[in-house]
Amino acid sequence: MDVTAYLDRIGVGDGVGADVRGLRLLHRAHLQTVPFENLSIHLGERIVLEPEALFDKVVRRRRGGFCYELNGTFALLLEALGFQVERVGARVHSGSGRMGPPFDHMALLVTAADGDGPWLADVGFGRNSVEPLDFRSRVNQGDPAGVFTLVELPGGDVDVVLDGVPQYRVEQRARELADFRPTCWWHATSPESHFGRSTVCSRLDGDGRVSLSGRTLIRTGGGERTETTLGTDEQVLAAYREHFGIVLTEMPRVVRPDDAS
């Protein structure tokens, strides 16, 4: 782990501490600089959940990824800085009350070097908290993204609720990165996975977001939303470079366009 290179990637200087203040700084910086994106699926790139491959993609190649890649890489940085990190599985709530499969999502439970924690850190869930959430708290927690509540369920799982709407359900059991490989493969290859139906690239922009969904550039913030349709491949590739720092030599081609919604 080249900590200096990683900190440079997210725009943070050396000397950040392994305390809660440092965790908040790193969490926001990561969300602002490393995009959530599923482009590898549509570029025919294999997604490899190994530390060296993750570091190469996110830091050296200055790409993003989806939850397993982003939180997987962020965990390596935090551990190198002196935080204690547990990788935990989660199931994502669908809008219809159904749950995604086990290991549908990966989040992090982080404890500072002085024992303060655990804190729920998640830089891989699209719209989520800008700052880590106090995993010990069961009262409302204000955040630039909204009001979050952690609701403990019978059996010990915890629902992450945003503005009254459940987002995902965390299990309180430490996992290894390798435990997430089967579901990562499923999301990358299954016709039932929404990740194969369209391209997405999104990052925090101030307290709003900038996103590229297919050919639509979307900006949100301050209660406003603007959409711009990009008409040519050249405009799309330029938007990846300008807004996300991703330099591509070819357009991602949606692997299952007939299923796109």
C-alpha cells in the first residue's frame, strides 16, 4: 500500500490521523474524487477483488468502481493509516419491500486508533451519507445528504434509513474480501443485475452530485436538478474526463441494452 499515492489520489496531504476527524476528512474526500461507476462491466474488463488489483484500478489508473471495489480499496487505506476495519455484508432494500441477495453490498465498520467507534463508513453506495455514521447511535443523525437513522432489528442486523426510507441492511459479522467475490461476479454478469442494463458514473460535488447516466449528464444540489443530453460519443468521453477524471479510449457499450429501463 503506497499511502502517499492514495492520499494524493483523493487530494489529502500526509499527516492525517487515525482518529474520527481524520476518518471524516478521508470519507468526504474519497466521495468527492473517486466516482461510483460500473464502466468495467460495459468495457469488458474483469473485476478483480484482490488488494493489488483494486489499488491499481483506483489509485494508479485513477478509476472508480462499485461498492466492493470502492469500499474494498478504502479499507486498505484506513488499515494502513492505523484504523481497525471490519468488512461487513449488507442486503439492499428495493422499492417494493423486497431485499437483495446476501452480500449484495459491502460496507465498513471502522474504529479509530483510540478506540472510538465503530463508525459506519461507506464510499460505495451512490447517494449515501457524506460523513461516516456513528454505528453505536440509534437516534437521528443529520448529514448533508439527509437524516440517517440506524435501526437495530431482532437478530442483530441494522437497517440504514435515509429520510425515513430503508436503504440497506447491515449484518454485524466481519467478513473477508473474498466472501464478496461470488455476488460481485453475479452483479457483473447476471441478466438479473441492474448493473448490466446501463452505464453510470457519479461522485459527490460539494453537497450535491454530478452523474453521467448513459448519455445524460445530471447535476443535483441546493434542491435543484439539471439534465443535459450528450449527443455524440466524443461529448460523452469528454464528460468522463472533465467531471470524473476518467480517460477512456473507447465508449462503454451497454451489455444488455434490451433490458435497459
